Amino acid sequence: MRALLSVANRDGIVSLARDLLDLGVEIFATDGTRETLATEGVEVASISALTSAPPLIGGQVKTFHPSVYAGILARRHVPGDLEELAEQGIGLLDLVVVNVKPFAPQVGSGVVPIDEAIEMIDVGGVALLSAAARNFAGVAAVCDPAHYGTVVEEMREFSQVSAETRQRLAAEAFAMIAAYHAQVAGYLHHISNVRFPERLTVVLEKMRDLPYGENPHQRAAFYRETTHRTRSLADATQLQGDDPSFNDLVDLDAAFRIAADFSIPTVCIVKRGNPVGLASADSQAEAYRRALQTDPVSAYGSVVAVNRRLDEETATEISRNAYEAVAAPGYTDDARAVLRRKDDLAVISVPDTPPGGLADYGIANLDFHRVEGGLLVETIDRLEIDRTQLHVVTRRRPTLEELNDLLFAWRAVRHVTSNAVVLARSGALVGVGAGQASRLVAVEIALHRAAERATMSCLASDAYFPFADAIQLCAERGVTAIIQPGGSVRDGMAIEVADRHHMAMVFTGRRHFRH
């Protein structure tokens, strides 16, 4: 048996080579891999010994040779193929161990010029894997060090890699090749400013299997995007507690994204994908207390996220309630000591985005909605609005305090399932109406949740009001200012009602549906 080794990831390669040699396998390796083995006292033959040709074009052409590809692609069950190899003095290659240097992390570490990116693209390794995977009937294509142990174990037991394992390895090799090419395509589309290419390739790598999906009868797994480089839940580290469930992860992602959308200390509590508590304050602990006041009943069994390193005071407050998980960009030692007392609480640490301007590309800047047989794809809904873009349409302008609450509510409402209405007061949500077919019903729910706190609050709606009845109801319950996109044919009626009740109303000209 003969093997070819060419690896960018050198993990485990020395041990594998030693095991293969002990099993009597003849090994050929490319120069870099061969040098790594030699430093550990493992001597193997060079690719040049196999091809009788030196590396060309700066080392780019090493393995593109009939002695390599014929030995890989020859069909073991076709006598003519074997006879042809014998005539040419070419031997079979039965094991191809190749992995390539990942492309996405390199170009994602900063803004990489195209000429440098081109030099990063691996051609030879990908071609070798493709050939070996295509002929999995006789060749084992190994692209991941995680499989070295299985390969050696089966060779010891059966003197070869089993047919079942070869097929599984081939499938993984082709998936790796497809992902690699997709990452290259994503980069080229990105620098060419092509947002929606004719063929959109999605590359994800599995992090772990989940116990179940949204419901116990559904199977599930957690994958991460390879082209997403800024901080996210997919890059988080779990510090304690049970692994979050599918639904917990959905809520944790929403909670952390919402909290991270605010610049001052902010705490967000999420249940069923919607915020049931959200507040900003000068101190983290005060933001948490005010977020919990939004809807303390619904907060039971939810998840909580903060946009600052979690401190001891906030951790103590959190530990007094029943949460499934907490997420933060780090924890103080004292906060960790407090949370350790809650054995059943999953504690998630989300890393900060490294300095230096990471480059998200590919699908990282897109949102997806699954439909039967396909995907709806759109750019991510960014807020991108400031006070200068607001248009006051009522006779009374909002006060400075109202304006701050309107902007807080407007930032919050885009994270709520449409039809969405939120009420805010002093930098905290006091009422949320989410996911309603009727905007009036959403207003009614938000007012009901707020109760007496609706008085002197400000309201944000993710889309315009088709009728003025909701404005009238808000006025009767003490809401003093409203922010909404505008654009209804009945905007005039809404403005008239607001003026009659001395309310301030601001149009943004931008809708924030979230289905």
C-alpha cells in the first residue's frame, strides 16, 4: 500500500506517518509536510521521487503529474487500467491525506488585496482530494486530522480502510472542496460588490448536534458561518451549565444582538424570540432591574444578555431569577463566582470582535427565510438613522426626553416580530405588542402590558398606522409621543388626532418589518 501526504494542518501528521510506516505503508509527501516529519525523525520519500520532476512555478506545480493522478484514479476493478499503469511503471496510491489552508480566516482577518488573496488559493491540494474522493471505491481521501485514528485502526484490523469509511471520507472531502471554492467565490463577489450572485453558495461548519429542534420530535444541529468574522453567538464559549437547547440558542442570539445594538450599558431579556425586557442605564445593574420590570412574569424561564462585561452586582440580581441562560462579552471573576451557584444556568461568553477591521463577506451580510423548495434572501436590516433624518409632522415637537425615548423605542422595535409596537419610558421598554395581524391589537397588547406605566411613555411602530384609531387609543392612555415610518394614505388623519391631543409624532420614512 502507498500513501501521499500533503497537509497544511500538521496536527497529528507525525503520529499518522509513524503508524503508517509501522503498517508497512510506503509514504510520499510534499516538501513542507516532509520537512515537518523529518524534524521529528520520520523519514519518507518526496513527491519528486514519485514524479521524477522538480516543483515548478514557485512550488505551485508539485503533484500535477501522471504518476500521481493515474495512481489515484486507476480503477482497481478494471484490468485495463492496471495493465496500463504497469506498462508505464506507475504504482497505485491507496491513501491520500490532504488538507488545505483555510481561505476564509485569511481574507477575513482584514481587507486583503486581490493579488494577495489569489496567492492564498490552494489548487493542488483541492485537485488531489477531488481525484481521491472520486475514486473512493479504491482510495481513501482523508481531509481532516480527526479521521486519522479511524484510518489507522481499520488498517490494523482489515489491512485497508473499509469501503464504508472510504465512502464517508469521500463525501466529507467533496463537502470540504465545495465549501473551499464557495469561500473563494464569496470573496471575489464581495470585492466585486456583487450582493446577489447568480449562484449563492452557503458555507457552514457544524459545531455540535443538539438534543432536538423546536420540538422534541425534530432533529437539530448548530452550525456556524465561516465568512462571519465579527463577534457572534456561534463563536461563544460556554462556561457552565447544560448546553442551551435549539430554542434557547434562538433566544440567546436575539437577546445578545439586541443588547449589542445599544452603545450604553444595556440589558435585554428575550422569550420566544421577542424582547420581554429591555433597558439602558448608566449602570449595568440598574439596566437589568429596569429591563426586568418590563414584564417580570414573562421573564421567567427566558434568557438574558448584556452588552458589557457582566459585573458582580448584575450577576447577583440575575441569580435571583429563573433563567435558562445568560450571555455577555465576558465576566468579572466575582460575577463568575456568583453564577457558579446556579448549576442549571448556562453561562455563555461571546468574544469581542478583534481589533483591526475584520471583513465579513459572503452570506455574513445577508438574512435568509426558508420557503418550500428555496430561500428568500435579503440584506440585513440595519438601523442607519439619526436625529437629523427624523421628520416632525405634528405641531408640537418632542421634548429632548421624549426624543431620547423615541429613538430608544425605534431601535428596539425593529427587533420585535411584526406587527410590532413598543412603549418606552426613560430608556426602558414598558410594553411590547408583538406578532399581531392587526396593528391596533398590537397597540392594545402593549398598552395592557404597560398598564399605568403607559402614561408619559413614547410609542414606536415598525410600520405606519393604517387608521387613526390606534393613535386615539394611545392618547387616551397617556402616550405623549409616537415614532413611525409614515406613508399611509390616512397619515393626515393620524396627524390630526395627535395634534388634537397635543401629542408629538415623528416620521422616519423607513419600515422595520420582521417576519
